[in-house]
Amino acid sequence: MINLIERSYYDDTKALDSNGDDATNTQHHAYWQEMRAQQAHIARLQKSLREANHKTRKLAQELRNERKKRHEEGVGNKDDHSGSVASCPRCNSSLEPQRPHSGTWIMHPDCNEFMKLDDHLKDNLRSEKQKRLDEVLSQMKFILDTDDIKDSYGKWSCCGKEEYKAECGE
């Protein structure tokens, strides 16, 4: 029966009608329709996943741009700045509103759903999120923030060091 369904799907749409018995044909047709419905559902899920991945990449880039902007603003104040975006508390602090709100915070339903999950599930999702963000950043590493050579990736031919500002260890 599966052979018949596969043949009807891949080769000939009239293959279901070629076996004679109407009850059997109706049953085969029902299987074929169910298979089509499942494939359509899979296609919708794949599209949704692609869209979610696109949003994740876009948010990662926005976060990176915001951190870079905050880092550049903080460079002028040496007392409050540690030198690198990753270790700078000013660059990585959360944005606080300038004026406090008089209303209450209404959490998005997705966030509410996430908050209801078990702690181990939340931890797993957070670690997966970090892995995916790291993957996106590594894939986009070749897109430089500036045209300055010091911001590029590479290594020194003399000593093999991979940091542009590193001292020569030859």
C-alpha cells in the first residue's frame, strides 16, 4: 500500500485509480491526502523556523551594534571604562528608562510561557540560544565593523599571533 502511495505521489497521480476496488481507492486516496497535509505542515514549520532564525540573526546584530555604540560612547571616560566591549560594564549594562513608568509591565505571552517552564528547560534553552548566537557571530565574523586594518582578522607572518595589536613573539 505504501508503494502505491509513493508511486502516486512521485510518479503518477492516477495510480490510486488503477487498482479497481472503490473502497481500496478511497482508503489510498485518504492516505495520500494525509501525507500531503503532513508535508504542507512540515513546510509551514520550516518556513516559520527560517523566519525565527532570521529574527535571531537580526536581533544579534542589533545587540552587537548597541554594545559597540555604548562602548564607543564610554571610551571618553577612562574611569568608567575597561577597554573592551566584552568586559565593559557600561557597554553591557541593561538600558534603564530615563523616566519611570506609571503603569505596570505587561509581559508578552511568549515570555509568560517561557517563565512557566521548568528551570532545567530554561537553562537548556538559554544555552542553546547562546550557542546559536555564537554560531551566527562566527559566521558573520568576516563582515568587519570598520575599514580599519586593526579591526580585521588574520595573523602576523613573522610570529603567527592572531591579534593585530599583539607584540611580536618571534
